[in-house]
Amino acid sequence: MNQLQDGGFDFNDILKDYNPMKLLHGEHYLKINKFPIPTSGELNTKAYPIAVIQKTSKQNNKTNTLLISGYDTIDTSTNEVLFHNQGSYFIKDCSSKTGKSEQFPQTHPVIPFKFPKVNLTNRNPDVEATYKTSENQASLYRLNADFNPLHIDPQFAEGGGFNKPILHGLCFFGISCKLLVDHYGLFDEVKLRFTNVVYPGETLKVVAWDAGNGVILFQTWVTERNVKVIDLAGIKLVNFARSKL
């Protein structure tokens, strides 16, 4: 497929004192609108801001910002929106250029599906699966055109507070989802929260619970450090047969 980029926005256009070294991907939501997914064609992705939410730290009185942005990927031959992505990014020591929180009414975000209220602490996971990332995993992922130096440059990573480059959040997001697809089949919605970083070469472990009604809840851990890196996560299965009774 050919991928174009249109209607994008520069974080610097709406943020003051934006520093990419101080950005962390907090949450992500994906909606797949068409199956089977086309394997050829020309796509155009339009990016836009949804909201800027300022948060003042009580510890140092500095302003941090949560930026929520949307991404619609469109088949240029049919004008169909094939994929909708929504990302939440936490940026330290940064504020909006207006000096206040704001919504962007010209955008129409998709409302993510709500997770069922299920207590996961009283039962073992229904599925466990692992994947060993490679030392050059972040370098390979850059082929997807995410060129943030935080994932490749040791000095840049150190400036961001990490002792070495970290793996892209969307990379271990994708790996986690692939492990779930291998067991449960296709999904058309996924939502998750990134809770810690992954270093290239570490082993990911996905643990999942069937919550009923076609919803699978999951977490992802790094086994070497016993650290949870994805939480409050779930997928909605495509081929779930709902009872007619």
C-alpha cells in the first residue's frame, strides 16, 4: 500500500515549550472499520488535535500537558475511513499556547468501547503468551516512519531520563495484539494504557482474560524486570457470536 500524509499538525503549533524528550505515550485506541483489510491501494492519513488538558504539578508548580490527537486513515479510491486511531500523550514542562485547557470542536472523536467491570485478581489468566524482542527491535520499527530519536539515540534517551533508548510504545502494542490474535482471532477495537517502558531485547508476556460478550481484557509484562508495561487494556472480537436468547 502507498501511504500519504495529509492534514497533519505540528505539536509546536498548539503547545508552548514542547520538548519531544519529555513526551510519553500514555494511552491508545484503535478502531478497524473494514474487514477484510485491503492489502493494496493508496491510503491517506489525516491527523488532528482533539483536546489539550493542562495539569499543574503540586510538587514543583510546573505545568504538564496531556495532548489527545486523532488519526483517520482513508482509502483514497473510496473515501472510506479504514482505521481510526486516538493517542494520548503526556508531556512534561509544557503548556498550551493559549495558557489553558481546550477542546477542538471541529473534530469528531470515536468513543472507545467501555470495558466490563470484571475483577481479575481472583482468577488466573485464561491465556499467557510470550515474545522475545530483539536488540534491534526499535531500529526495525523505525521503518514504519516513527523517527523519534528517543528510540535510537542514547544521548537523547538519557536527556529524557532513560539509561538507554526505549522501544516504541506502538511496537510492543502491536506485538501484544498479535499474540492475542494468534489465540482469539481478529478484533476490531482495542484500547490500552502504557504503564512502563520496554527496552529492546526484553521478553514480553501477555496475560489475558475472557470477560464475556466478545471482550478480552489483557495486560503485558516484561519478564526480566517483572514490570507491567500495558494495563487497563482490552480487545473486542470480530467473530463473537452473541446469543439470541
